[in-house]
Amino acid sequence: MGVYSIKLPDVGEGVAEAELVEWHVNVGDVVREDMVLAAVMTGKATVEIPCPVDGEVTWRHGEVGDIIATGTVILKIRTLGEEAGEEAEEPAAAEPPKIEDAPVTASAVREEAEGDTPPPVSEPVTAPKPAVAGEAGASRPPPEGKPLASPAVRLRARDAGVDLRQVAGSGPAGRIMHDDLDAFQKQGKTVVSEPGLQPNKAIVEIRVVGLRRRIAERMALSKSRIPHITYVEEIDMTALEELRARLNADQKPGRPKLTILPFLMRAIVKAAAEQPMVNSLYDDEAGIVRQYGGVHVGIAAQTPAGLVVPVVKHAEARDLYDCAREVARLSEVARNGTAQREELSGSTITISSLGAMGGIVSTPVINHPEVAVIGVNKIAVRPQWDGTQFVPRKMMNLSSSFDHRVIDGWDAATFIQRLKGLLESPAMIFVEG
């Protein structure tokens, strides 16, 4: 029998630390090989730490939300075999978690019950003294409970503006009688609130950890460093929607259903070839802008865990259906939390779309260190003047933001106007040269 020390593994090249986002075991738990012990996050990828041996957890280091360096011992397990894979002495006393930070869980209650602290001695229980109406210390129903009272008493209280939850009842089971209401009013107490409307004074504290913390850090970095300029233009999507409907109606086996994203991705590829500065990363510390020939499109995706940006690599080398296929695959792994680190990094330009909830206008935040984000708003039928009359057209706004340190307003407008021309005449998307 020995003690096996488990260290935070190297979860990625060049990553020196990771955030502890979830514990699956507590001190005293019996664990089995390949059981998941904990989960850590680096960047936006979550990595699970498996158990290498059978045994019992004797020591645990770190709380959810802590940043832990690679190689730090986070668990010690008393193994059941003859020899441990790695022996180490247990610390004399592990630092207890802060009570105000530790959540109250069933396992925590169990650990307290199994600890060295003896249970408190029960004091003899005496029958409560019957309450007298209006007397100090008389029993009172809890504020959140509905007080017991007859309809006549409730009517009197409502007319007088009295909150019955503040009245001590002397009847059976704390029932409020007419005498109780009279005694309460004689005390000259003020009315608490209007009948039926009560102030909600609840405060819920939510610790920002894991992916939510990563999103907060990235957004704060982007807005603090990048002076955003947002340019909005409306696009007539009628022709593209007709083409998309035809292609989906003539869908062949193995081909994915087309959304507007693959068309937009192919349009971005063509427009970026004419304005390569838009497809760039800005190293503001080194003062260098790196223009990329390859177009790696990030797709901002909302998942149950929060916002993630899976990346379609080399969109310039993919046709319409290949783009659609890769977007569908990445969306799935992002939603179920199985996306790999390399699938969530390396984008050179990002598309931000809220689908049917896209609104009329948005101000998307640039994905640092990129210099542009293309914001897609919802498609809606709006009347448009064709020179002789108003006709219904399927219109969509593009609300796109640019890093004004790198992209001038004229260049931003030129890029969006090029996208507008391609999307309004979708056949041009497929014309080479």
C-alpha cells in the first residue's frame, strides 16, 4: 500500500497553467482506474483528468476557479496494491477550504459527519408557551409562508393595508384571529407594503469561473485594447435565398443542407483576396500586422456552457458544401463540449450570427488579435423601391466591426460593399478571378 501523487498534466504545448473548473471526487472517496477525477480548462478547451490507479483519495489541492501551474500535485490517492506508482508523504495538514467559498454539498456534509468533531449534545426540548395576541415573542409564520386566516380577517387586513405575515396568530396552528388583528393595529405598526406586491430582496452571488471567466477576459481584452469602428449596411438577400432554396431542394446524398454561412464564407474569401489587411492578426505589443493568405473563419457559436468560436481552417480551399459540412461538424462538437484545442484557435476573421434572433443592428466585439468581425443580422421581408414601385424583398443587415488602428473607415466600407455585391449577385461568388 502506498500513496500515489497526481500532478496537473501538460494539457497543451506552451501552456504553463490551467484553471480548475470541476472536481469529481472528494477526500475519502474510493476511486477506480480511468474514473474522471477533475476537469481543467486552458484557452476554451476543457480537459478531463482520469484516475490511473484504484484507491482512496486522501488529499486534494485547489478549489474550482483556481489557476494551477502545470506539474503541481493536485491529488493524493492511497493505493490498494503492494507498491504505488509514485510514493510521496502526505502533508502534515492540508489547508482547509474557506468556508465562505466552499459550496455546501452532500459530500461536504458526509465529510463533516465522519470527521473528528463530536456532534453537539442535544438540549432537552420543552413545549412552547401558547402565544398571546399582540404579545412580544408570539409565534409568527415565516415571511415566505401564507398566513392562516379566515376570509373575513383577510378582508379586514386588506382594507386596512396590513400585511398578515407580520401579525402573530393565537389560533390553532398559528391561525390569525380578529383579536390578533386588533392587537396588531393597536400597536401602531406601519403598513409594510401594498397587498399582493412584496419587495424581492434576494441576492444570488455567482462565481465567474471556467468558460464564463475566459469569455469575460477575452471581451475585456478586446474592448480595452481595440478601438472598434462598426459599419452597418443592408443587403438584398432575395436572389441568394432563391438560389439556396433551389440547391437544398436538389440536395444529393451526402451533401449537407446549406445555410447562408457557407455563401458568406466564400464571399469573405473573395473580398479578403482584394483587401488582405482585413484577414490579419495585429500583434500590438510587437507592433506587427500579420496578413494571412489562408482564410481561417471563426464561427461564434452559443453553447450551453457559453460562447465559443470553432474555426473552419482554410476556407479558401473549400467549396460551398465543404464549408457547410465543416460548420455543421464544428457546431456539433462545440455544443457537446468535445471540441479539441486546435479546433478552437487559429482564426483570422470571425463571423458572428444570432440567426433568427439577430435583430436589426448589432455591435459585435472583435475576437482579439483579429482586426475584423462580420456580424450577421436576421433576414426580414421589407418594401424596397425598384424605381417604379415598392416591392417586397428579403433584406438583411451586416453589422461589422473593425480595428480602427489597422483598418480605416474607407477600407472597412469598401470591404463590406464588396461583400454586398457578391451576396446580392450570388453567381459572382462562383466566378474565378
